[in-house]
Amino acid sequence: MQVKKAVFPVAGLGTRFLPATKASPKEMLPLIDKPLVQYVVEEAVASGIEQILFVTGRGKRAIEDHFDISFELEALLQEKGKDDMLQEVRDIAEMVNIFYVRQKQAMGLGHAILCAREFVGNEPFAVLLGDDIIDGDRPCLGQLLDVYRKYRGSVLALEKVPMENISSYGCVRASRITERVFEVTDLVEKPKREEAPSDMAIIGRYVLTPDIFPILEKQQPGKGGEIQLTDALLTLSRDEAIYGCLFEGTRHDCGDKLGFLKATVDLALKRDEFHGEFERYLRERLCGEG
């Protein structure tokens, strides 16, 4: 069965970016000239996703507005003859079919995914987190879908991280199948460094089978008093194989201020309009401080 649906949990409050996120969703923070969430939606569409469900919360109306038609803006751009901008704005509203559901209580990632049960039905589906912007020659989700099509099981995006940072992630123990594909044998949510089973962290891309829903429905709160997806995946792994994919590409943790700044610099340097002048500016600043 092809994976055509994706779930975007976007109900979080974004407290690490206060006060910028006091009245604006963290997913709408601009990375150069596009909000974070648009980069991730574009990745999903490039991977073959046809329907997206945003699991939202209070204060997330700006996300709906961004992916909706803006009649007044389009009329203004058309009147001024700004055809390129007009087409870009229209493309945002037309790129994919989008649906919304409200997560009424902030009870964790597992609970947010459970809110998508009716939308997903009895199909495999993708989950993408907007904090992780992954830049590569091939979409990260597309790489996971290649693994899913071959092995027909849930697939987690994996990245090797320094052990001093492992307690910020869910991580796995896994046996290698190929250079980049593993079978997951254990999962731990935010372990202490000395208790971590490996340095392979779970990153914000998943392909899941619908078998996760009955488990999430019964899942007891874990770390932080929340319904943890990692805990539910561990239970699922006892009944069916779960795979991990060390994706190719550069991940930018845009849920972190420093990661957000690094992403801005890296992506700007890849843009022709900024490359020369912006690079010279950075070099001048670095040399001046040196």
C-alpha cells in the first residue's frame, strides 16, 4: 500500500522561542523568506504525499491562513503586475490537500498522532515534525519511504549525535541490515548518557503502520507525564519489525535558537541572490572579530 497521507503535529507552544512565539506559532517563524512549516510540507509533497493533516492547538490559526487562498493579496499582486509573486502565493495554497484537527490538550507526541486516527484510517502514514529542517539531494521522507516499500514495516529517521546530547532525543538499539538501514530492537526516550543504547537518535520523520493506534490508545504517560510515541513504538516492535534509516542530508534543529541561526546561514549561502554578498559579509565579520 502506498503512503499518501502525512500527519503534522503542530500543537506545541514553542516556549524556547519566546517572546517571538507568544502570539505567533513557532512553525511560522521565517527561515529566510518561508515559514519553517512550508519547508517540511514541500518535503512531504516532493516525497509523494497527497493529503496532510495538521494536528493543531490554540493560537495556530496563522498556519491555516498561510496555506489558504488569500483573495485580497492575490488581487493586489495582480493589480500591480507582480505575476511571479502571485504565482508563488497561489502555489502555496494549491500544493497539497490539507486538513485540520484540534488537539485539545497538550499530552505529547503520541497523543497528537492518536488525534489523526480517523484521518489515517487503516493505511500506513508519515509523520513529520516541523522543528527539523532536513536539506539534502533527496527528501528525507522519500528515503524512509524507499525503506518502507522494501521491508513493509514502520521506519524511523535516524541520525548519529554526540553522546553528550543523546538525552535530548529518543534513541535506538539496532542491528545493521545495510549501510544505512537497520532493524530496531530497542527504543528509549531521552535516556541518560550512561543508559543510552547507542548514539543513534530518532529524528522528526516517521513512516508508521496503523497498528500503532491501538497501542497509543492504551499507552500510559511516560517521560514528562506525556504519551510518548517512543514508548508505543517499543510495544509495537514486539509484534512487528521496525526499521531505522540513517538518512542522507543535513539536519537543522530549528527548535533550538542556535540551530535556527545555523539553518539561516547555511540555506542563505545556497541561494544565488545572497551567496556572494552574504558570504563576504560573514567573512568580514569573522575577520573583524578575529
